[in-house]
Amino acid sequence: MSEQLILEPTPLNAVDRCDRCGAQAYVRATLLNGGELLFCAHHAKQYAEGLKPVVAAIQDETAKLTASAVSVPDEE
């Protein structure tokens, strides 16, 4: 029996860019062949249906876009 290595996905950050337009990536699509594609939220939504047959996993971090900001009190 062979062992399979399963890697935890690393969080996307400001360095990760959409493969379509160059904006910050919030979605990582891991393909069945082992490759990966990075998308901004807009292009992830646009290509979602077409990717379904070739995607093994999707890491969706678009919730970061709507996370509430932490308020900082004004200093006087």
C-alpha cells in the first residue's frame, strides 16, 4: 500500500495574484493534474462552472473581503 502526502493549503496573501487580471487572489483552484490557478473574487465567480470538471479542490478566502474591520479608538 502506498502512502499519500496531504498538504495543508497555505493561506493566500497580498503576493498571490489572479492568473487572469493580476488583482489580489482570494481563491486557489487545485487542478486534478496537480496544477493550481489563482483567481480574484470576480474571476473565480466567472469561471466557477467551467472549472468544476477539472478541479480537485477550491480554497475560497473571499470572506476576507467582507470581514469587519477592527475599530481603533482615536487618540487625543
